[in-house]
Amino acid sequence: MSKKTYINGVGCISTQKTFDTVFLEEAVVNHNENVLAIVPPAYKEYISPAASRRMAKGVKNGIVASALAMKDANVENVDAIITGTGLGCIEDSEKFLKSILDNNEEFLTPTSFIQSTHNTVGAQIALLQQCKGYNFTYVNGAVSFESALLDAKMQIEENEANSILVGGVDENGDYTTSLFKLAGRIKKENDLPSNVLNANSTGVVYGEGASFFVLENEKKDSTYAEILDVEIKNSLEENEVEEALILFLKSNHLEITDLDAVVLGFDGNSDSDSYYRNLSENAFVKTPQLYYKHLSGAYDTASAFALWMASKILKTQEIPEIIKVNSVVKPTYNTILLYNQLNGKNHSFTLLSK
């Protein structure tokens, strides 16, 4: 009998104040910027200032988010740490490349090179916790976090681990951001203010963040939700998404009418938001629809923010107005589906139940 996977603790550092506050009550939509920065926690409560100075932003956020999740789940240690990240510690990568150029490839200090790898976050968390178990980082674009989630879920099902820390982390780097602007990935200044739901221009409002979860094989007082299933599809045409979703639900003995809410990855990019709009206007017209990238910004592991949000909804049974796409409501929220994609690729379905 394979074990079930429960979310027993959550921690989220994002471009909103998602710590030391009631669920999204202090959230604000920023219409005037095309790159959002995180709301920083008090790092010194978690990391010594000496260590903190040498750490990349993503590493620090990952450490705090994982500490929050573990405290929330009331666990001292975990059997494994699995991280998903799209760009890794991009700031340190930039620093190192810049110093290569500035110093004509001579007299380089290796610090920022060592800290520029994608797996720095998972490694630092393991060092702090003295966790010598399985430690893996997935770098798979927009499904980096789902890949980590899938790995964790399989390990718990197969009894390889009892408790696993899973997270999605990405940080913004100035130079990389400027390249994304050149490439048209980020909204142009004169396309602001933009509305994520009614995309009338290309590009997205970019963000960063770190969301961590303690997944365990048993239900506790702190349990938020059970992760029923996670599925990743590399590419789907717009007219194939609904069918793929119906099959995914069917494999879990569910139909669209069984869903109490659906969290869609609307990011305000007019080139690809039609993937969500098709579902929004057809299959899910009678389902409470939610969105989040107007709060978190768009980045490779933004779907971890969505999972944090959905976990909170299942636990509190409340949906803040600020994340509603439509006005459909349900008396109780027991089953939630998350759907995300990026430019028509890397589609992911995540199914949660209370």
C-alpha cells in the first residue's frame, strides 16, 4: 500500500508580505513596476550576520522559507531536501562573470563562482540542519518546482523517506533582468500599468521568491492538504489542454464538477494567456477561479507560491478577494487544481485535497 503525501508545514518569502501576517491580508497589486522585488524578512533571526553577508539573496530566502516551513510542521529534521529553481543563484553568476571581464581573467576569487551553482540553496539548508540525506536540485524551467514535488511524492509513496523539505526558489539579478527586457520577456515600461487578467501586451511582470513545504507520510494537527497527484506535460496545443486536464482528473477518479477551485497561472502575456482564458471561459466557467502572478510576479518557480496559496485556502477555508478571477464561490473548499504553463510549454497539473 503506497503512502499518502501530506503538506504539514509551509513557509513563503515573496514579493508580498507572506510571513508574520494573516493570509494575504497585506497583499497589494503593484501596477507600476515591471520587476517586483521580495519583501525581505528579518534575516538576522535565522542567519548570523557574518554568514548572511556572504550569501546570495536566493539562498537567504530559501533558508528562511525552509525554517518557517519546518517550524510550522513542528519538525526538527527531515530525511531529504529537494529544491526546484529556474535560474539558481543568478546574482553570484553575474558577479563572477563580471569579475572575469573586469580582471582580464586573472586574480579571480572563487567565492561567487562556488555560490553561483543552482544547488547552493539546498546545500546551505542541509549544512545548517546537518541533514546528510538525499539532496537534489531540479532545474527544468517552469516545471522545476513540480519536478521536485514529483520526486518527493514518489519517495514518500515508496517509503524511501518519511519527511521531505521541498521548495521552489528564484532570485532576480540586475544584468539578467536587463537581458530579459531586451529579449521582450519582461513588459515594456510604456505597457504599464498592466492588468494580468486582461493581457493586451506581450511580456510579463517579473518576480522572485522562495516557498518551502514539509511533506510527510502522516496526517498531523498541522496538516494543510494532501497532494493527490502531480503531472508534467512538455508541450500541449491550446485545444489539447482541456482534454489533458480531464484525463488527469479521471485518473484520480474526479471530474471538473468535483473541483472546488482552480488556480491558473495567468501572467499577463498576451501571447500565451489564451491557454488559461480558454479554460476560464469554458471548462471552468462554474468553478471558482483564482490567480496569483499579479501578486508574486512571474518566474520559473512561481507555481510554488501558488501551492502555498492553495494550501492556505484548504486550511483556512477562505479565499481573499484579491486572488479571485471570477465571483463563483463554494460553501467548502476540499479539492483544488493548479495549472501552470510558460509560453505553451512546460504544462503542470497539481491536485490537492483537504
